[in-house]
Amino acid sequence: MHRSPLHDTHRPVRDDGSVPTGRRPAAPFTPRDFQLVLLRRMADFNPGPVEDARRELGASPADLREANRRWQAMVRSPRSRPALSRYRSVLGEPESRTPRRIGDLDCEAWQWPLPLWPDLRFEVLTPAAGGAVWNEWLVRAPGAAPPPLRTVEDLTPWSCTVDEAARAFAPARPLEGTAPTRWGLALTAPDARGELRDVVAEFTWGLLQRTAVSEPRR
């Protein structure tokens, strides 16, 4: 008896989670697509800047959604390649690979440039001996001037990274993010009049998205 391919439960599945259909293969996942993935997560906080960045990339809202769908399929596929290999396949060879020591752990920082953020780099931290990726986020590019962070008013969307805010307003307390790509910091900063404020800063992919600022301390 002929079996329709629509009912074949043993059809192969690609690494990106799609099923071959006989149609033209999907286009490669590119650095432009990856930037759209980052923007999709940031859109929950700052739709305005995200829309501007999307247009800069020449992408439609549908392009943004499709890039995110394909990325999630790649990440969740049972046949998904390791995270570091996935980044190399999408972004190419890193611009730099730098040994780093964090506490008692030796690791290596891989960094890639992204056209949307020329003063930043996408950084992946991986154990020096190999293994699962520890961290993946945006950091300031080597040699790029950090932003002046002196008051609450300086903490504007996309102005700084997690490390920069933590250093500028030390001691900052890390907060658990609401998703794997999100981070938070609880810190104290003066406002423009010099009055201290308690601040909760929220970051996506390491870049500041929004702040919640208390009334001045009494």
C-alpha cells in the first residue's frame, strides 16, 4: 500500500528544525539574521530603537520574526550543534580570541563585530579546555571609549553594557533575569541634583534596556 509522505513520521529533520519538502533549501543563516534575533529580544523593552535598527538592516517585521523562529529552531533541535560551533557557522571566525581568568577558572573570550553596534562586540565565554559556553552577550569593543556614566540620567537605553554599569556604580548587585538572555543589576546612583536613587537596571544580551528608579533617599 502506498504511504503518503504527509504521514511519514520518519522523515529526516535538518539541524535548523525544518523538514525537507523537496522545495529550494532555506537560505543560510547570516550575521544580519543574527542581529535580527538580538533585536527581537530587545523589542519587548524598546520597540522604537528596534524599529530604527530593523530598517537600518533593510528588514521587515516578518524578516525579524522569521529570523527569530529559525534561530529558536536551531537552538532547540535535537540535532543542534554546540553553541560555539553554531556561532562560528553564523558569524564566521571570531575577530579575536583572548585568554581570560575569572576567579579560579581559565576561559577564552571569543568576540565578533556586529554592524548595528560598531562600538560593541558580541562575546562568547567558553572554558579554555573546551566545553559548554558560559556566557554570550554584548561588550564594549577593545579600544572603544566607554560611555560617561555618572548619574541616573546617563543610564539610557542601549547606552552601556552590564559590566560598564556595574563598574560605574559599584557595588552593584546582580539580579536574576527573566529569560536566559536577560540580566539585571540593583545599584545606587546619584541623580542630576546629587540625590541618591535606588535603581534596577535591566539588560538584554548584555545591553541596557530600561531602568526603574526610586524616589530620592531621605
